[in-house]
Amino acid sequence: RVSVMFTVAASRTSSSLTSLSSPSSSWRWQSVGVRGVHFWMRAEVKPNEARTFVLPRHVETLIGAGHQVTVEKSVDRCVESSLYEKTACTMAEPGSWKNAPADAVICGLKELPEDGEAISHRHIYFAHCFKQQDGSADLLNRFKKGGGQLWDLEFLEDETGNRVAAFGVSAGKNGMAMGLLVWAWQQANKEELSKQSAPSFRSFYETFKDFKQLTAFVQGELNKVGRTPSILIIGPRGRSGRGATEFAQGLGIEPHLWGLSEKNDGIPLPAVADFDIFLNAIYIDPVNPPEKFLDFDMLKSPTRKLTVISDVSCDPNNPNNPIPVYDAITTLESPSRRILQDLELPLDVTAIDHLPSIVPEESSAEFTDALMPHLLEFDNSPVWHRAKDLYKKKLDEVLGQE
């Protein structure tokens, strides 16, 4: 491999790729001394995961910077494989990353196949195994056995501890949309509330190309009800909370906001059960865990209005989960679960752990545009070094040193 110095403008994308959320102005990055890397973008195995780690225009930028890119074909990805084929990347069959060259860096978003096999490659993805989640020890043990390496996208952070790239805003918008859709379904289908959950909305949101279309669809469902709900957002100033607030306000709804600022000012947590919808958007800090926001005793309140919980944080198996009233995520196919089977006032939770897939292309563009400057300096900056060190630390904490 040859060490290269480069300055790349991504404006050379072909017209066939320009529609894929191209930024309004040309990108320009400079990176010094980064060796050419073989990035291998795997096909996602999580059902209904339509996002992509990189768009075709990002592939062109990586190749132009002297890197090699392999893209696995996928029928579920929001971008057709044919558009990647128009770049200079190499196309591969789904799942072929297991036989990729040893020096390839395997890139994805969601979980790997749960096949128990040892993991030998270097991986970049959201592994969800650093906060004592279910199955975290098993996954880390697979990496240890195979001698692999993990850079968890959730923990790519700058020097201030802020994530360099995240789907948070998109997750917040989609979490608010899903909470409103479940609530609207409850109001418009009183005779069907004996069912365990709202039906899948997938036949509708499969067609969403952007948040403008999603907003219009949700507005239409609310119009059928004839009123809007009261909403409490806890954690309103992080990425997810801001996205949720923005989406609600776009529909003319002003949610009640409560977070660290209110807590530090001595403002008590409102009675969560007194709102129609509660959206949780906090980050669960294992060092300073949050207080309990809601439990079954609180749900016995005679003034309860709450019928929908939208848990954007979506960490039900975390030992510090502040909403211990449910224990499993929901899915795009089955977006909600019944917690309280009350014919007059049921309570449903929606907790989808890949909410940005509802609007996958726009969400992918937002994420990867922020990640690209760092991807171009892979394993050659403090952002990557910190994430690597954290992986080693967690490996020792969970599995112990041999």
C-alpha cells in the first residue's frame, strides 16, 4: 500500500447519482498520510433495514481518495445496486464479507448474523454491546475468539465526547411520527382496541422518500381524529429530542419539554401518565443513570391519560432503563405492543430500534455526510483511536483478561 496525500471534491458525481441527496455545495476534505483502505460494505441482515452505510456519491469520494470499496448487493437497501455499479467499486454477493480479504474493513449499520461464529475481520457498525445489553458478552466473545476488531459507530466521539455522526435527529422525527400514528389509530378505531397492537403502517411508509411525505401522511391520520394529543418529551435537547420536537411542531403541536435544564433548575418531572403521548429521547449514561420516569404503580393514577409510549432511546434490556414497563422492542411490521389491556384506556408502546429506516435515504445521507471526513481518515485520528481503546476496555470488562 502507498501512503497518499489527497484533496478530494465530491462534485464529480454523475447526473444519475446527483438525486441521492447531494449536498448543496461541493464537499472538500484534506487528509494527510492515510493509507489506502479496503472498505467492504455488507448487506444488512436485519429485517426491514433499508438504510445504507454509504451512498454512491460517498463511494466515489472514497475511491477518488485512493481507497478500495466493495459493495454487497442488496434488494432491501434504499439505493438500487445498479447505482453502485456505476461507480468504480467492486460488487459482491450478500454475506460474502465472511470470505473477504483479511485486511478488509467490514462496514454496516445494524447487527451481524447471530450464528455464533468467531469474528476475525475489522468491523464498523452499531454493535450495541458496550452497555450490558442482552447478548453483549456473547458478541464480544466472538470478536475475542476470532481476533477481530470493533469500532462501534455509537462511540465515535470528538474530544468533547460528542458523537461525530448519528441518526439521532432522524430517529427522533420518526419516533414522534410513529407515536402519533399509533395514537391516531387508537382514537379512530375504538371498536378494535381489543387487538394487541396497532396494525403495520409499512404499506404506507414504504413509499416515503423524505420527511415532507411522512409529515403529510401523519397529518392526514390526525385529521381523521379531529384533535391533537398532549405530548411530553423527556430529553428534548439531544439529537433525538430535537428531531421529535421539530416534527411535532411541524404539525402545529407544541410538546411539553423536560430534560436536564429543567432538572437542574429544580423543576420537577411532570406526571408522565397525565399526557396522551410520552416520548423518551434520553441517553442512558451507565455512570450517571437516569431516574425512573414511569412504572406500573404510576400507571395506576386515576388521572392517567397516557395511551402511547414512544421510546426512541429503545433500550428495554438495559439495567438502567428508566421505563421498566416493557421488556422487548417492537418492529416496523408490528410497531406497537399492548402494555395495559384496558378497553377504555389501553396503553401501547412503540420501541423500534431502527426508526430512521422509515425514511431511509434521507436518514442515510444525514448520517454519512457527517461520517465521511472521519472515514477518510480511518484509524488515523483520535476519533478512531478512542473508539478502539474503548472496545479493548469493554472486552476486558465483560470477558476479563486472560
